Amino acid sequence: MNSNSPDFCNSNYFLCRHRLPIPLFSARGAEKRLRFARLPPHPACPQQTWRPRRASLACAGSNNGSDAGSGRHAAGAGMEAAAPSPLRFKSNYAVSRKIEPFYKGGRVQINRDGKYMFCPCGTKLNVIDVETGALHSLQQDEEEDITSFVLSPDDEILVTGSRALLLKQWNWRENKCVRIWKAVHIAPIATMAFDSTSTLLATGGCDSTIKIWDMVKQYCTHNLKGSSGVVHLVEFHPDISRLQLFSSSIDYKIRIWDLNSSKCIAVLDGHFSAVTSLAFADGNTLLSSGRDKICMVWDLKTRESKRTVPVYESVEAAVLLPEKGDFSQLGVKKRGLHFVTAGSKGVLKVWEVATAACVYTQPVPFELKEEASERSLTQCMLVPARNEIVTVSVEHNIILYDAQTLQLRKQLAGYNDEVLDVKFLGPDDSHIVVATNSPQLKVFELATSHCQILYGHTETILALDVFRKGLMFVSCAKDKTLRVWRMHKDGKVTCVAQGLGHVHGVGAVSCSRLKESFIVTSSQDCTIKIWNIPESLTSKAKAALISSPEILHASVTERGHDKDINSVTVSPNDKLIATGSQDRLAKLWSSSDCSLLGVFTGHKRGIWCVQFSPVDQVLATSSADGTLKLWGLRDFSCLKTFEGHDASVLKIIFVSRGAQLLSSGSDGLLKLWTIKTNECVKTLDGHEDKIWGLHSNKQDDMVVSASSDSCITLWKDVTEIEEMEAQAKQEEQIMKEQELSNLLHEKRYLKALGLAISLDRPHTVLMVVKAILKETDGRRHLEENIVRLRKDQKEAVLTFLVTWNTNSRNCHEAQAIVEILLKHEAPDNLLQYAGIKSAVESLLPYTERHFQRLSRLLQASMFIDFMWQNMRLADAAPQEELTS
């Protein structure tokens, strides 16, 4: 598409009747002041003339009561839009929510009523509200990782053990550590368990010993030796009257300890690999699972194995199903022991002990693998209060299933690894879709933190984009494919199409803006591909009639750059495509046939991101040279350059209806720019590493950013809130000043003094002090008023008088107050004042100077007096002679 084609002129993006501005340079060199030029009619539409409109690049932000920022949106498909609200420039964003790692491995526990979940994460123990996903952390003082923790059965006592070989008891509801003691172990604690009464605590260490602690009397009651290697599993017998402890270590044996004699009374030998879990069916039956792909049922009376159940996978946890309850949907048809296993294959299976048969296998949306993978499960537990079974995966995902049907209820992502891209999703931006350093996509529901994991890609997903309506989105990955996904009314997301054709990883993707008609991708093979989406596919996807992804084929392929293409974007009218590459060039293409329209040259290093303005004929680019540039689409010249980042600028988006830019850098900073003034309005520090993902919602009042630090941050526009607060503060200030004036007029000095101090007005306080001293018996009145002030007010006055004392005009008032404070405040009280040391250090030299000046004045006055006396004596002698 060239500039003389009718499509170019008639498109909404370049619609002549929009009167878009044509910025030109008034002098040589890049980035001079912009001016407007009236252009001749376009050959394809000779009756129309290009004219500037007010909400343009050069005059964006003029808030003079005109239609600044209004006008038709370029992507409005030619429809007359209602006049929008006046353009409000943003000045600040605040963090409204942060989705950050809360679980990095280890044992997870849920409290008795099922409301809170406890997850270790490095040096912290996170407490998560299961319903909302809200969390608070128990933070240790020392920077040592937590190796194990346990919550007592009555939910009252939480104990953590760290690599510092310390045990800590917490009041977890109030985030307080109530007790710390040495673990006595000479190596870190690997496991802990409470007895059923919450009075005894067992700790198993890496030093091959087990210690029993009395939590009431606070001392160690037993030191059990005899295990081989790390003790990684301890459990009390549920019948506390037996006083028995079961343990397992790396010798694959289960030991039974009698706490009355502190001796090992039996060894259950049957496993050939590590024992991973113990479960008690009743007082005399024990179920054990192991990584040797078997589960064993033990008779605790005879201490012999009753049955061995081969499960054909490494088992990390086995959970007994309650005898009461309807588990018919899980294949439980008759009475007897049944248990659920979780292991290396990543699926839950229900087994019948009597027949050693698998009666139910959970259906999963991925292909099962024999060996361990990222989908393997590391933990499984039954939560009776919620009637749920909870599993934990190798990928740190925590999944809650209905205990009677194994239907998914909720999923929480404990760790996101490096986040490569993020986008708002849903008609009302109720979800976000996240590409992490993995082949799976994660869709978070913002209200509940429920995470939906999407399987399909086989290698790391690199980029995302969402269609305008927010229901369909596209992902591309290192597996050389793109996938089209659709969200249904119930929030469930399914893959509806797959595109194949690139010969290298697909690194960037962009969707059509007006409707769901095509997709543009770019790859490490330096090519651009355009993929048309058939209307039949869109309609079938909307009706949820697609059972398996349909195959898309590229309609156009073009070699675009000489190096990797980092970014691709589609114009708001779907007529143009822009690309940015490591070859330091940005290029403009026609979306119809992918013909080259122009090249933007000027960046000194590779370009990371390109974006079209939503209202102007402008393209924004960001580069590894630390700059952002705006380019005119008519002559491909550089209009503005924004400098301020100290590192590569990875992402840019337009906000405030195209009048401002928001950029993210590899240094973890976000910067908000006003285009008209080239000014960086605000720098936001919310990440610790490269920010790869940046997206704004449809309302333009929320922004989401995602970084290599595994954090996803939601930012809220707080400009209006801050303006209202500033206005309220200003009004309050005016009221107080008026009140102060009234108090001074009425000579109510005490209140005036307190009000002036609260307003932080040192000069006003000085005026009040001077007014008091001018009164009859002013010294006494000043003393009475100063004495009646509060301590914080006296501290403020002390700070003020340090400044007054530097000026000879005001030193008398300062010294008067110092005298009053020294007279009425004891030295010990004065030492408690904030800033007393610096105040004394500042007062001493100026006070000495004032006294020296007074001494000189006194000497001079005495000399004058002496001279006057002598002059009088000399005159008096002749007069006496005359009279005589």
C-alpha cells in the first residue's frame, strides 16, 4: 500500500476528516520544535484537506476548555464516537496488587478449618487465604532459609526450623515470634510433626537424630539415635496412649520408637527406595508409600506386611479415603480400604487395598510420561473441612480438587519463574494471561487468584497479544508455532487454532485491532508472516464447537530484517504493520501484501519494542540504547527523542489517549513521559530485574507489568486521588491560616502557637512569640504558653529556634525560649527530645557569637560613658573659677 492508494487515504487511521496534525521540522537536525503545515489535497480524495486537530502530538495536554484530547478514535471504524471526558494527564501510579512467588518448594500445610495455607518460600513462611489468595508473611530476622515447619492440630502453635539451627514458635495470626530456642541438632532439621494433643513436637534432623520437645514445659524430653542418614519423615501414632513415634530415613526402613523407653522397638523393612508418606487407617493398620513404585499396608500388631500394592510410578504421597462419604464417582464400589496416590506421572489414582487394583485414574489435559517431569506431584493431602484433596506439583502449582469427584476447584501458582509477557484478558479485564519461562500459559483470575494452566506449546512461550474484545488471544513460542486461544463465558480457556510455518522460534506476535481477522508474527528466522483467521473459525470458537485446534497457514511471508525481529505491531486501522529488529531499524509495512513502505533509522542499538499511537500518525520505538523515539509516518522522520533510562528500554505503551508514554527498562524501572513536553513525569520502582511485559487495560486506569524477578505488579492510576488529596490539604491549610489570623487578632496566643506549630510555619511561630513579648508582662506570658505546650510541640519549637538564633534580629526570642526550656525542663527530660544533640551543637557557636557582640557593645557603651563623664569634669572646672 503506497501513499497514493485510495485505501491509504480512506482508512480510519489516516481519515482526512479527522484533521490529524502533520508535524514538520522548522530547522535542520532531529527533534526541533514542531509546527503545523497545511497540506494540499490528496490525489485520491481531492475535495478534502489535511488540517491539524487540537488533540495532537504537538499540542496534547492543552487543557484550556477546548476539545483537547477529544475527537474520533483512529480505530473507531468510521463510527461517530460520543465526546469523551476531558483529557486528564497521569502523574503517578501506585501498586494496587502484586502477584509474587509465595512457594518455592517444601512441605505445604493447611489449617484445620481449611481457610489458610502455609507455604515456605526461602527465608519467609507465607500464610495464604485460600479463598482470595491474599497472603501475609512470617519473616525471620536472620537471612537463613526455612528448612521445615509444622502447624499443630489445634491451629495454635506454628514452629519453624531454619538453617541457623534455631526453632521458632509463632503466633501466626498476629505475625509475632513468641519463642526462640536452639534446636540442639548439629545439622538442619528436615522434618517435624506434632502429636494429636499438640503438646509434643518431634524433629528429625540431617544429623540422623530425632528429638522430642514438650511444648508446654518447653524442654527436650527425648533424643532418639539409631537412624541412618537424614531423617526425612516422622509421624506420631494417632493413639497418644501408645506413645509411639514412626520415622524413616535414607536406609528405606520404617522405625517404631517407644517413647516410654526411648528405644526402637521394631523396624518395618519392605521398601527398596525412600519412604515418602505414612498414613494410619486405624490403630493397627499403617499405609506407607515409596519411590520404589509400591505402597505397603502393615499390620502394627504383628508388624508384618499385609499387602503390597504395585502402583507403577514413584509415589510421593498416599492418602487414605474416609470410610464415610460417597466416593462412587472415583470407582469405590464396596467397603474396605481405598487410597489415593500422587507421584511422578502427575495424576491422581484411586486404589483398592483388597484387590490391589487401580479403580480410578484422573483425566488430565496433557500426555502422561513414564519418567518424572515438571507435571509430577510432590505432595497430596486430604482437607476434610473443605471436602477437598490438595496436590502440589514440581512446578510449584497448588491444586484443589473436589474430594468425591476429583474435579478441579481452584489452582494457585506458587512460583512463576521468569515472566516474559503479560496481557489483560476478558471483556472487563478481569483476568491476566502470563507467559512464564515454560511451555504452559497461566491465566489468573484477579478477584480470586485462581490460576488456569494452559497446555499446548512444547517449548518456552515468548510473547502474547490479545484481540480488542479481550476474549481471544494469541501466543507464540520457541516450538516455531503460534496458538489461538479463546475464553468462554465460564472463564475456561481452550485452544482453537494452531499456526505452523516458521523455521525458528517465534518471538513476537500482534493481533488485528478492528476485528478478529488476522495475526502477524515475526521470528528469529528474520521473517514476517501474516495469518488470516477464517470467519468460520471465529464463529465456531464463539459457539464452543471446536474440539481440537484447527491448523492455520500463513497467507504472506516476507523477509523483513537482517537480524532477529524483536517486536511487531498492527496499526489501529489494521492497514499497517511495524517491526523492530536487532539490526537497529524499524520498518513500516502494508498489512495487505506485506510490501515495505518505509524505514525508520536513528537508533544506535537494537530496537526492542514498536507501538502505534492510538490517535496520531506516529510510531513509537524503544531501544537498547536507552532512548524512546517518536516517528512521523508520512516522511519517516524522527519527531522526538526521550532520554532518561540508564538501561535498555524493553517495552512501551501509549496511555492518556496517546498523550503520554509508559516505558519499562532492563533495570526494573517504569517511566511515565508526557509527549508534549518531553518530560519524565514519574519513575516507578516496582521490580528488581528486567521488565519484559507491560500492558494497559481498556479503561486506561490500570497497568500490569511483569519481570524476570518472577513478580507481576498491578499498578493503579492514582492521579485523581492525589489531586483530590492535595486539594483537600490545601483547603485545610487555608482554613487553618484563617483560624490562625483570627487567633492572633483575638490575642489567644496559646492556641495560635499550637496551630502555627502544627502548620509547620517557623516564621509564623516567631511572629506569635514576638507578639507575646510586646505585651505587658510579655516574658511571663511567653513562659506560661511555652510550658503548656506538649512535648512534640516543644521539640518543634526547639527546631525552629535553632534557625532563629542564627539571625541577630531574632536571637533574643530564641534565647528567651531556651531560657524557659532550661528553667522548666530537667536535663534528663531534655535529653529525650528528638534532635537535641544537633540543636545544642547548632545553638552553641551562634550563642557565643551573640554574647561576644553584646560584650563589645557593653565595652563601647562604657567607653562612651567614661568619655562623657570626663567631658563633664573638664567643663565644670572653669565654671567654678568664674563663680569664685
